[in-house]
Amino acid sequence: MQTTHDALFKALADPTRRALLARLTAGETSVLDLARPFRMTQPAITKHLRVLEDAGLISQSKKA
């Protein structure tokens, strides 16, 4: 069973997730805009965001 601290450390251990978190400190943005500077697919970015969300570091919402 993963504790809250384990989830937090797991989320912050990855340099891509730290970079995403740093970009999000500037404000809300779309997944597409977040993915632009990285050499990875949108689904890969979404997986990273899910880890950050599971750790309680971000929250996501869908806007039409």
C-alpha cells in the first residue's frame, strides 16, 4: 500500500513531472500546451499528470 508521502516522493522523483509542475506554477494551461516542449506524446504527458494528481500536487478539470 502506497502512503501519501510515497506518492509525493514518487511524483517528484521524475524530472519530467518536476518540469510540468514548474510550468503549472505559472497558471492553468491545456495538456497540449504542456506537452509542446517535451518530446513525448499527449498520452504520456497525461500519465505524468495523473501521477501528480494522485500525489495531491495538482488538480485537473475539463473545459469545453
